[in-house]
Amino acid sequence: MATVELTTANFDEVTEQSGIVLVDFWADWCGPCKRFAPVYERSSEKHPEIVFGKVDTEAQQEIAAKFDIRSIPTIMAVRDGVIVFAQPGALPESALESLIEQVEGLDMDDVRKQLASHQH
């Protein structure tokens, strides 16, 4: 599956679904973003069960502000509607694959329990 362009119109709908959604925050003027794009695209082809979204921070400034994106590229991983990872910087392909494996291996019941305990 190719990457999906995320906008204010579809961001919540896409990221709140069950399963894994990776989000690449990028901009056209960003050199590291352009170098990371083919890595992200290749990974999207290897993992058709995962939604690979892209947010153009120039066109979607509201989304970038909502998540306090200050450095791009930033990669965010969402699983079952819960943000489980967010980090600025272009990842090498091996690190992106490792991130996917880690997100796939999460016990989401445990993650939700941990989140609930931090909110009290």
C-alpha cells in the first residue's frame, strides 16, 4: 500500500482506527525529509497491514501544531488510536523496521493500563 496523505479532514479518522498507523511529518523544503521518503515508501510496500501516513507540515500547520512538531522529519507511531512513539529525525531503514517490530509486539492492554495510571 502506498502512503496516505493525512490532512485535518482525515487525520483523526485514520489514526483512531485499530491497527498500526505510522505518520511521517515532513515538508517539501526539508532535505532530510526528502532522503527519508524512499525509505518510508519501501517500508510501506513491505508492510501492507500498516497505514503509512504523511503530513505535509507546511500545508497542515494545524496538525503540526497539535502535536508540537518542531523538527522534521518526525516519525510518530499510533497503535489502536494510542500514540506509542514519536521522535524527530530520519530513521535508517533498519531502525524503521525495528520500530515497526516493537510497535507490533506491544501489549496494548498493558500500554492502556500504564497510560491510565499516569493520568491520575
